[in-house]
Amino acid sequence: RGVVYATAARFGDKDTFDRLLAMHRSSESSEESVTIAAALMSFKQPELVAEALSLITTKAVRFQDVIYWLIFGLYNRHAKRQVWEWIIANWAWLDENLGTDLSFFNIPNYVARTFSDVEFLKEYTAFFKDKASPKLNRSISQGEETLSWHIAWKQRDLASVRKFLRVK
């Protein structure tokens, strides 16, 4: 089901989004709700990503599922920047509602896994600079390290990967 839902979302429109959202709202299975959430965060259209993100702070998304919505959005190359901006704008809400949960402590690491450029590392470091705390320090540090690896890999290998993929 997950593959079907995600494929529908990737190639879908507002009608597809609304149908998936209705399915999410009527689902009695937490596993099915998470599967549909993955699809809701798989759209390419910024306005549909924004609509999905707007659900996170409502009763439509259980607190224990918030991290899934964020991860699914971060792993969507069309949405990751928008999700990052949502995280920045809603950091206080995340801290207030998830601040004692292990999933909250890992948000910096999840964010870092999806980016690979020097400018983002600067942005990441600047944002988390004043968020440092015993509960977040390790994840922030791991995120900076992950970003550094991604940047180094990209600088070292991107040209050869592109060349390889052009050759058939």
C-alpha cells in the first residue's frame, strides 16, 4: 500500500491529496495512518506540502507520529527545504510538545542527513547555536559531522557520479 500511496502522491494533485487525507482521517490503524502520512509528505507541489505540514500542529496528527511526518518530508527532495523552514518556524511548538521525547532529540540529526552543501551547514549551525542543551548537544554535533561528510563526499565525487550516470 505504501508504494501505491506514495506513487499516487508523487504524480498526484490536490484531489489526490484530499483523498489521501480523508483516508488518513478515517483510518483506525496507526500503521495505516503512518503509511498514509508518508504519502501526504511525498507531494512535489509546495502548496500541498504546506497543507500537510499545517496538519502537524492539529489533532489530525498524534504527537507520537509528528517525527514520521517530518522525516518523510525531509526525505522528499521537493519538500525538504520547506520542512526545514517549518521546523525553524515551529521549534518552540516542537520543544513544548515533544521536548521530552527521544524523537525530538534526534531532529537535528534527521535534518542533517538530507542536506549536503556548505551554505546549509552554516544555516544549520546558526539555527542550533542557541538551541544547545544536554538533551540536544549530541544530535546537533552528529548532524554537523554528517553534514561535513556529505559535503566532502559531494565535493569529491559528484563530478564522477554525474559522468557515470550520463554514460549508458
